[in-house]
Amino acid sequence: MSQAKAAEYPAAASALPSSFLQRRGRVYALLALAGLLIPVLILSVSIGSEHIPFVTTAKIVLNKLHLASYTPTWGANVETAVFDLRLPRAILAAVGGIALSTAGATYQGLFRNPLADPYLLSIAQGAGLGAVLGFVLDFGWSGWGMGVVPMLAFAGGLAAVFLVCFFGRVGKTLPMTTLILAGVALGAFLSAIQSYLIITQEDLHGIWSWILGGFSSPKWSHVHVTLPIIVLGSLFICLYGRRLNVMQLDEEQAQQLGIDVEKTKRVLLIAATLITAAAVSVGGLIGFVGIIVPHAVRLIWGPDYRFLLPLSAVAGAIFLVLAELLSRTAHKPEQIPLGIITAFIGGPFFLFILRQRKRAVF
């Protein structure tokens, strides 16, 4: 590979073997982040309207999961608050961060653009329309314990991307440019329908709470449905790290190196869409996570997708758990929507990335 080619597509250089020290350093970083996630989750569960000591929280969780046996020195209300309210919220934030960060890194690899995000192909607009329909048509149905709003949001996100792929398809290929154009057009259409439905409603509190993002009504049933989809989907995507490295060269060279480019694009688009829709169905529209986390990981540990994908997943989990904690504690007793917190952090970071890219070009 020429130096010019490696400079044009930095991740293409990672298709070559990394040094042993680089690989070992990234493995240590992944293990350290995975180890850090556990205390961050317990910290998030400990802090709330009533502070619960860190050690007490850990004991309650270990007891409930049958990983240890401690004599209860806390009240039943404390146990209920920890295990039935705070823990599912923290887990949902973690798996939401895994989904959005992994999907963001995947889209950035497919489109060869570090500014691509999980909502690029109108997932947000499709999920938003599905959720609004759920609020408008709510008749008490609860499939798998999820409720009509999350299920319709999930279905809406998936349907939107499948429509984008249908309209963006050229013969047997999925050109990235036509996919983006189809996504923009369909997204505008779906947003118009969503806006019309919103202005016809009198009670907008539930709708706006969902659109602004957050995990204000956590349920274990949400965890049971979304966690397997997101974890298994993210692990599946991580298996494609080497192929994404090769695809940073260009599609023709990747094909010559034995990569089935079109099949890889279809598989990764479906997997990334699936985990994004699962996260959005329970957390609403949470922006910027899929941009800032993969890019931060890329700046620190490099562009090798074999490590970028798992590192982004774990870093995204930590980031969103801490952001969710900040949304609950920054303006007590009110709770700031999670989407506002991530926008406060992600907006300036996005502008920083844009500025750096502008300098690189000029």
C-alpha cells in the first residue's frame, strides 16, 4: 500500500498487521474499560433522589443475582429502589451506549466517513414516527412486556432503513451515495408525518419526553428484550472488523482481496440498524453518542476496526451511563432529558472534529 493511500484512508493502514505492542496495549485498554464499567454501573445505581452507599448497593445486587450471600442491613424500600428501579435503568443506559457506539463505528467504516452516525439512514425519523403512532394509538397492548410505544418505535426504525435500502438499490449493489440520498428524502417525509401527528395531540408530555431521550421508565422486561439483541448484534459486528479494515482501501480493491463487498454491506447495515432500533425503542432519540465515542476511541487507540469496534462498545456504555447519571443529578429535583446532555457534550465535540477535518483538507 502506498503512503499516499494510507494517508487518504487512515484505517486502510490497519489492514496490515499491527505490532505486538500495539495489539497488547489495545487488549489491555479493552480489559481496563470493561473492568471500569462495573463500578460505574454501581455508582449510577447508588446515586439518586436518596443516596445509597456504594458498598450497600453492591451487596444488594450481588444478593439478588445470587453471586454472594449478605445479611440484609437495609430496608425493603432500599432494595426495591436499587434492584427494580435504578439497576434496570443503568443497564439500559449501558446497552444503549453499546448499540449506538457500535452502530456509529460501523456506519463510519461503511461510509468511510468519521462523521456518519447511527441515525444516518432515517432510523431516527422512522423510530420517531413509530413512537408517535404508539402514543396516538395506545390501547394497552404489551408485547413481551415492552408496551406499544417501544415496539412500534423498533418496527419503525427497521422499516425506514429497509425502505432506504429498497429505494437506494442500484441493480444488485447498494451505492453509499444513493443510500444517503434516499435516507435524506425518506427522513424528511417521515418527519413531516410525525410533525403532523404531534400538532394534532393535546397531551405532548409523553411524546416530547421520548423524542428528547432518556430511561425514565425502566423495566426489567425492556432489559430482557433489548440486551440479547444489542449484545449479540454488537458481538456479531465485531467479527467483521478485519473486513471493515480492508474496505477502507476502496470497494474494488477489497473485492480483489477476497471480500464480498455487497454482502458485507448488507449484513452490517442490517445488524447496525437492528441494534440501533433496539436502543432507540427504549431510550428514545439520543444523539451524538455514535459520533463522539468512536471518534474519541479512534484518536486514542487508532483506526483498526478489529479493536475500534469493541473499544467503542465498552466506552459507549461507560459514557452513556455517566451521561444518564448527570441528567438525573445536574438539576435536582428536575431531570434533564438525556438527549440534551449528550447534545451539550457532543455538539462542541462534533464542531471540533469538523474543524480538524477542515484543516486536514486545506
